[in-house]
Amino acid sequence: MRQLQVIINIELPQMLRFSVPGIINEFSSVLKATPFAYTVGIAEITKQAMSLTAITLNGLQIYTLAGVLYFIIYKVFTLLAGVFEKKYRIS
């Protein structure tokens, strides 16, 4: 086998099995502790909710929607993380 084939077929799957759970756990903590949009560099959902609340005076509905958005983002991430962990599970 060529060196690249060895890396792709043997070494990379082994590295992923050991590193993926820690990476997923760390990203999950970051996602819970800070607004997701802020971590990826786009306008923060909470800041946009504050601006909309100041304009429309519908704070309860806007903050509820922002909370639902955070929940959906987190749930999608955790479902994808679960699929990825099952694929690279150490047995």
C-alpha cells in the first residue's frame, strides 16, 4: 500500500475513533455556554432578538423564538454527533 492509502484507510479511522468524542463534547460545551452564532462569527441571535424587541416591543415572543432557535441548533448538532459517534465507536 502507498503511504497515502495507509493514512486514509488505517490511521485516519483510528485517530477519529479516539478524538471525535472529545471534540464533540467540547463543541457541545461551547454551544451551551455561548451563543452559537457568535462562535461562528455571524450576528448573534440574542443581539438580534434585543434589537427586534426594542423596535416591536414583543419581547416575550421574540425571546421565545430565539430560545427555540438555539434549541433546534443544539438538537440537530447532538443528533449528528450521535450518528458520527456510532460510526466511529470503539468496540
